[in-house]
Amino acid sequence: MNVAVVGAQWGDEGKGKVVDLLAPNFSLVARYQGGPNAGHTVVFGGRSHALQHIPSGIFHPHVRNLVGAGTLIDPDRILEEIAALRAQGIALEGHLVLSPRSHVILPCHRALDAAREGRLGGSAIGTTKKGIGPAYSSKAERWGLRLADLADAEEVERQVAQLLATGVGDLLASVGAEPLDAKDVAARARGWWRDLGPLVGDVTGELHRAIAAGQPILFEGAQGTMLDVDHGTYPFVTSSNTIAGGIPASLGIAPRAVERVVGVVKAYTTRVGAGPFPTEDTGALGDRLREAGREYGTVTGRPRRCGWFDAVAGRYAVRLNGLDALAVTKFDVLSGLPTVKIAVAYELDGERLDTVPPTVREYARAVPVYEELPGWNEPLTGVTSLAALPKNARAYLDRFTELAECPIGLLSVGPDRTATIIPDGSLLEPFRGALR
Ligand code: IMP
């Protein structure tokens, strides 16, 4: 069975932990969008491992990790990531395959990202400044370089000279960014290809063969549904399709190959960067969630904005992705609160709204309508079944799934692999072995 794991909120839901847990039962783990803006954290053996481009199946030696055509690769950054993994004794040859069609993030993309954000001032998106928007723009505008292009440094020089001739140099100069030099990029390309070339392979062909042979594939999403470029809180989004619909397009496979979709959600909500967030709490509750949940960005270290679970956004994610199950993370963080709330609807200009409005102007004015439930004091560490949860915790979860209109497939009560509950009847029951 092929399973996709996607973020069902604004990113940082804990997808890395879920993918790492499920990975042993799959032959292939494939990333389909995003690039070094992602920061997937996997905790095991008392250590925390941060990944950016590389799929979270990399810690399992028999799993092949594929990075698909719809992703972006920053050669310098991925080489740092590779060096850190090698230093921990993790072999990459034969375990990591990069698509020749992935687009390359060049230094000019990073410069443009930072410069635009600076100029936007108070209206900035709050990007990770990794060059994501400009690199996806250059792909859409057809002046990007792809990984396969790096194999031929002379061709790189010719392509960069051509893009300079078509105005990219002026664009860089207009924002005060360092000029792009064709010879310099060509020289870098030689080094990049020397180090990355051995990892480049036919990702799409490998997926086609695996699908034909019935080998199970795990698709790994980055960021989250509400950051999807088409369906998220545009323009406060990332520049790719984060939803499950992005998988077939980015990997070059049939939509029907995505057989099941699991949406990862926190038991509350967080967001980094600017943009509407109806349940945000800028007071004591927000601080309490941020500290208890260690809500600081993996990539940028920024404090995350925090608030109650938003079942309206949750339902929207269930429908957009066709979610079969929710993986609820950080449930332990809610212990010790006298009451817990869930947003069940919004109010906008005196009217009740049951879904996410299309513009951020409207969304910024949407006021959550809350349902309040009694809290629980017991810590959840060591709890291994839903039946063993405190009564109020169980009641909260029941209401949570009812409002989100999706069953719980997995519940995480701590960062470690072992702090995970897979309920009876969950579609993820075959993965219980990984919890020990
Ligand atoms: P970009 O992807 O760097 O262009 O950033 C666009 C928006 O997406 C910003 O609000 C970022 O904070 C957010 N974002 C990008 N990647 C992640 C992620 O992995 N987790 C959470 N938010 C992200």
C-alpha cells in the first residue's frame, strides 16, 4: 500500500517523526516539493536529527530515499546536510537518489528572497530566506537551472550568460544584490556536480518500476496544507503545492498511485511567518504552548505563533487532501491546562462561516467560535493505548476527530519514536512494530 504523509496545518506538525516511524515498512520514501525551507526533525536514541532536503526515511538502511522533480535543491546546503549524516555513519550511496529534474537554488535566488523580504518591510511574508520563491519563479519563468544541467559546466556558463542578457542581472542590481557571474556559477557547478552527480538518478523511472512491482512507497510532504500556493493563505504561503494533489505532478506518477493519505496535525496550532491565523493566542496561553511544545523553528530558530486547534482549517485540510487518517502530534503538551478549546467555526461580519475564506483580507477578520472542554492534569508519558488516556483527554480527542471529520490513525505523546500510540482499527496498525 502506498501512503502519503502530508502536513494538515501551517507546517511543523511533526511529519518527520511520522515518516521515520512508518519508513521501515516501505521500500521507498519520496519527497515531492519544497527544499531547504523544510526542517524535519527526527528524534531517536536520545538525539535530535534535523533534515532539510533529505527524506526522513534516511535513518533506515534498507529504504531508498528519493527527491523528486518538483523539489528545489540548494547544492551548498544539501552538501552540508550530507556531510552531517555521513559524520553520524549514515551511508548515502544507494540510499539517496536526487531527480535530475529538480531545480537548483542559486545564490541569486537567496539574494532575491532576502532583498524582497527586506523591501516589503511590515508586509513581508516572513519567508525562510532560502530562495524558495525566486527559485520556483525562475522555474515557472523558464530560466532556472536543473540538477542535470550541472553536469556540463560550459552549458551552465552559457545558460547563466543568457539569463543575464535577458534582464536577471538588472533585477539583481535593482534590489542591491550581488551580481551573478556566469564563470563563477560554472566553476561552482563543477564542484557541485563532482559531489552530487553520483547521487543523481532516474527517480521517476524508479517510482514507475516500484509501482509496477507493487513495492510500497511512502510519499513525504513538506510545509503544510495552509501553505499550499493555490489553496493556502495566499500570498502568505510557500511556492509549491504542498497538498496530496501535488504528489503525482511533482513525481511524475499516476494520481491513483497515492492510495492512502495521512494528515499530520498538532493537538493545537502553530504558524511561523506572517499571515492570518484565527486561533492565534498572543497572551499567556500562546507562551505556555510555545514553551511546553518547544515551538521554535528548526530552520530559522524563530519563535512560532501558537493557539488552539482550528477544526475549520482541519476539515478544509481533510477535504483538500482526501485524508484517510490524522496523525495527531504533541498531545502531551496539552496536559495541565484547566480547560481546552477547539475552534468549531468562524464568525465573519456577523455571519457564521464553516470553511476557510479565499482571501487573507477576509481570513484576517474571521473570529473563531470556540467550544470549551475540561482539561486534564496527568502527564501522558508512557501511555500506550487510547484506553489508558485520562477520561478528559479521551473526550477531547473524540470531539477533535468528530469536528475534523477524520479518524485518528496515530497519536504522538512525546518526541521519541516510542512515545506513540496507534489505536486499534487504525489504518496504520501494520506499523505498530516500529513503536518498540
Ligand atoms: P518560504 O517557503 O521560505 O518561501 O516561506 C513562505 C512561508 O512558508 C513562510 O511563512 C514560512 O515561514 C513558511 N514555511 C516555509 N517552510 C516551512 C516549514 O517547513 N515549516 C513551517 N513553515 C514554513
